[in-house]
Amino acid sequence: MPLLHLFDLDGTLMYGSAAPVEISRQLGLGTEIAELERAFAALEIGPQEFSVAAHALWSELTPAHVRAAFDGSPWLAGIREVWQEIRERGDYCAVISLSPSFFVDLLLEWGAHAAHGSLYPEVPFTRPVEVAGILTPEAKVTVADRLCARFGVTRGDCVAYGDSMTDAVLFDVVPVSVAVNARPYLAERATHVYTGRDLREAFQLSGSARPQATAS
């Protein structure tokens, strides 16, 4: 049975940063997004409130800004190599992130089989955010289940990679999880813990888990 590798983006594939931070940096809005990130981390606002506020901040956003943010982000080394190896093994890889879909979808260019982010209107914005399309931590599990059905696997064949409390729900329902540069709360819930800047090293931690991951 193939494995399905599920990757978070912010703080996981991206070292010490997040898509909203990198997008806002292109617009000179670092202070404003830092306050939103602080409020989200403190549970003062949820994903929907965060996304509505970020959409308002990004009124001047263009596709060129998005591309510059993506290209200039502090990505871990080895992402393309890991996803190529996953493909060569006959396994699957997907990104599930609360960040905007217009940013997350760019990771398809690097070899992910699927990418799912919070649904924002097309850039430049001419429509408001519909909060029903904003992902939550619980929705990550829903998306994972849809991906399992798409690729013909089960939760028992999944490996999850994440860094924060937004990944905890997904970690709780899969047999193998890798905490990547993670906060202690998540590291305590993971089957493997990695600190560093190379996804190839984090991926190696999960490689020995294939027999356990395919057991139901």
C-alpha cells in the first residue's frame, strides 16, 4: 500500500516564517501582519478572523507580489528532492495549509501531487473572502480524508509533518508524524522530532516507519 505524506507549510516547509508574513513583507506591512500572527498564536482570533483581516491588509496585492513572496521565502532545503523521491517510491505527497490557496498552490510546481489552502478570491482582489472556504485545524483532517479517497489509501497509510498546534488534530489521527522545528506542544505528540533546515533529514526519520504506517 502506498503512503501519503501530508505537509504543513508555515513553519514546516518554510523555516521560521509563514506565507502571510512573506506576502505582507512585499507590501511593507510587516508590523501589521506580526500583530495578526501574535493574536492568532494567542488564540485571540481564529483562522477565519485572521484571513478576513489579512485580506483587508492585502488590498494592493498583485500576482507579482505573490510570486516574489514565494520565490523569496526561507524554504527548507531539499523539498523538491524529497517529493521526487516520494514519487519514485510510488507514494504520494500533498500540502495542507491554512495559508492562502493562491500561495499554497504554487507548490504544485515543485512536485506535490496536491495542494490545499484556504480559499481566497483571485489576486488582485475584487471580491471579499468567503469564510466558509477558510481552513481550520479540524478541516485539515477533512482534506486528508478526501486525499486518502483520491489516492486509494487510509489514514493508517499517512505520515504528517507539522510544527504547531494547528497540526495537532491531524497528528492525532495518523500513525506516523514528524514535528519539524516544532513548538513543544506538538513535539510531544509526534512520533519523530526534527530540528534543522533540510527536509531530506526530516523525511529520513519517517522512512523507517513504512511497515508500521501500512498496518491498520
